[in-house]
Amino acid sequence: MRFELVPAEGPILDEILTATFDVWHEGLSRRAYDRYYTAQLATPWGRSALRRWALVDAGAVLASAKVYQFSGVLDGQSIRIAGLGAVFTQPAHRGRGYARGLVDRILERAAADGADLALLFSEIGPDYYARLEFSVIPRSDLTLTVVESDRRGAPATLVRAGEDRDVNDLVAMGQVRSAPYRLHLHRDRDLVKFAIAKKRLLAGLGAPGARQAQFFIAEEGASAVAYVLISARASTWTIEEAGDRDPSGARLGAILQALIARDPAERRPAIDGWLPGDFSPPQVHIVERRSSAETMMIRPLTARGTPASALSEHEVLFWNGDVF
Ligand SMILES: CC(C)(COP(=O)(O)OP(=O)(O)OC[C@H]1O[C@@H](n2cnc3c(N)ncnc32)[C@H](O)[C@@H]1OP(=O)(O)O)[C@@H](O)C(=O)NCCC(=O)NCCS
């Protein structure tokens, strides 16, 4: 293909944001949609690991996509992951192989830069990306309920809003929790802060009260021993990520009980999200498990990025809030 792959900046970025707004605005105004993206790029993790590329022909944008540069672990080895998001062909140029050309070019470049594995979450089912050599990793969305405390009030756990000083504890909990899984991200301080910032930005840039980002921790001896990041929208809570030093997850369950007990008169929230297979707080029940709305798919780029055998749902740890 003779077309050029260029970083999406300036007027090219404007053209892409104008065209993609209808599909991905998430309830934001046009101005807020632009700021949501540029503010993510301005975070320490975004600056170094988030890029948007455009396939252009004589200055005209044909197609574009975001690339997230993660590090991770596959079958016990450190790998570099190219996360592909927001694949989009300008409406006037569809059906001419531009998305395929863009993905191929981006992945060639990513592989040359050391990426071992390409990862994406398809909003259009698996067929299109299967033709681009991606294969599905099964994944479920969960609906959860929280058993309310017998004491009809907050359990005796010190729960407070999470702060920057808690991030190291979150990282340490994440490392222990993810270690047994065959595929997971390496979530360092910057990535954890990016994940929290992203949810706060979406809430802050939206219509007043439309969404909230709730970040709470359970504290013991001045450190965070469990935490949860929730996106709340109307009466639905989505668990974006969570952690607990206690393998059983009992303190996460206690945080959720405390949050629900804050306002006993309020209707109970519907809770959805995702939890790793071995993370089942006794206070939390899974009431429904269904195939994820977004299909998780991978394409190995090197031998190191090739799973030793097909990955099952329970061998992968990937938080909802990290889905891109
Ligand atoms: C999906 C999309 C990127 C494809 O772009 P494109 O440049 O037209 O793609 P290509 O020319 O490489 O491939 C065209 C093929 O994709 C198929 N296709 C397009 N949209 C599809 C969809 N939603 N589901 C499955 N296949 C789809 C077309 O039917 C066509 O099939 P054909 O080759 O058998 O005729 C484009 O339709 C788009 O931007 N859609 C809106 C944004 C979106 O949904 N992006 C995907 C996010 S995961």
C-alpha cells in the first residue's frame, strides 16, 4: 500500500475525533470528548505508552487507531503487548481494505519496536479480526450482588477514599494476585494511576452527576489492604478493578458492604464488572455470567508472544478498567 502511516496530531487528529465522536462519545459533549483524549495523553503513562496513528493519502485521513504499549507476562515470561483500540475507517473510505492495511502496518511497526503480542477488544464480534489473524480469548461479564452485613450497617472495617499514597499498595496487591495467571499486564504505578485517572476524567468531563468514579480502600496499620475502583452510573456500579491482601477477598467484600450501607434508604445498585477466577469475596455472589460484550482477541507477533497452548478464561487476568 502506498499510503503513509503518521502520528495523529493537529488537523489529522481533529478530523479523526470529529468522525469517531458519534461512535465513542460515551455521553460526553464534543468538546469534552476531545479533552478526554488529550488529558489521557497528558498523564505520565499516556505520554509514554499511548499513541494514535493515521493512514493518510495526500493529507486525507483514510483510517486510524490507537496503540497502547503495555508490558505483561505470558506463560511466565515478560512480554511487550501492543493494544489496538479505536480502529476506525472514515465512512467515505470503507470497504477498501484500509482498516486491514492500517492494522498490518501498525503491527509491523510494533513488532519492529519489540512487541510480542497484539491485543484488542472487538466491539464488532470476532469475524472481522479473525480474518486479520486474531483469535478469541474467552471472557465473561459478571453481574454481582453483595450480601448485606448482618449488623445492618457498615462492617467494622476502616474504609476511606483512596489517595495517591495508596498506589504502591495497589501495585503490590496486583502483583501477588496476578502472578498465577498465564496472561496478565504488568501494572506499575503509572498504569494504575492512568486507570484511575481515566475513570475520573470520564466522570469529571461528563454532565454533572451522570457518572462518578469511586476509589475506596480498606486501611489497616496505615496501609491499604484492599481497594476497589467503581464507575457509578445511575443505579449501576461497574467494578473496574479491585484488590485484597487477603486471598479470600473478604476485605473487598467488606468495602462493598460499607459503600452500600452509606445510604440505607437508597436503592441497591446493580453491580457488574469482572473478577479474576480465584477472587471470590464471601460477601459477593455472582448472579449472572455472560460472554463479554467486547471480544478479547490476540495475535502473536513473536515466539515469546505465542501462548504455549490455548488460553482459557480462567488463565487470564485483565481488569475491566484496563479494557481499551
Ligand atoms: C470496522 C471498520 C474499521 C472496517 O473498516 P474498513 O476499512 O471498511 O475494513 P476493510 O476494508 O479492511 O474490510 C471490509 C470488510 O469488513 C467488514 N466489516 C465492516 N464492518 C464490520 C462489522 N461491524 N462486523 C463485521 N465485519 C465488518 C465488511 O463487511 C467488509 O467485508 P468484505 O471484505 O467481505 O466485503 C469500519 O467499518 C469502521 O470504522 N466501523 C466503525 C468503527 C468500528 O466499529 N470499529 C471497530 C471497533 S472494534
